[in-house]
Amino acid sequence: MDQPLVQGLLAFLGGVLVSGLVALLSAQVLKKKPSAYASFSAVRQLLNVGYLVLIFFLSRAQGWDVTAPLIGAALGLTGSSMFFAVLLARYNDKKSKSAAADKKGEDQNG
């Protein structure tokens, strides 16, 4: 598998997988303890950087040029992270709007 395009594509798909895992963990933290969401950013960054380091060393161990796998991994992490962040923001926005509507309804009835 010395084809850089295939290496980059596999690293891209792995980046999407890692980004999805990070998004799921972030959503769980946001649901269970919203105040801890900001401090969870260190864990998110650790997972992202850890994946890039893993790709670097695996590529070197296989004797590949590291350029294509690292670019694929970075694109997979970045693009999908932006997508998942938009989904998480929409979910959080919908949740806060429904909470505000519930609170407003309670004020009018009370």
C-alpha cells in the first residue's frame, strides 16, 4: 500500500472516526454536566493530537512518506469537527430555546 492517495484516504476516514468519537463524548459531557464542557476541551485536543501523532509514527513504521497520511488525518479531523460542532450547537440552541419557552410558560401561568 505505497499509494499516497490510499494512505491519505484511510487517515481521513480515521480522522472522521476520531472526530465523531470526540463529538459523542462532548455531547455526553454537555448533557450531564454543562459547566464542565469548557474544561473538556483539553481532552478533545489530547485525542486529536494523539491521533495525529499515531498517524505519524505508524506511517514511519511502515516506511511511508508521512505527508499524505498527515494531510488526510488533519482534513478528516478538521472538516468533520466543524460539521459535528454545528450539529452540537444546533442541538444546544434547540434545547435552550425549549427551556426558555418552558420558563416563559410557567411565568404566565404562575
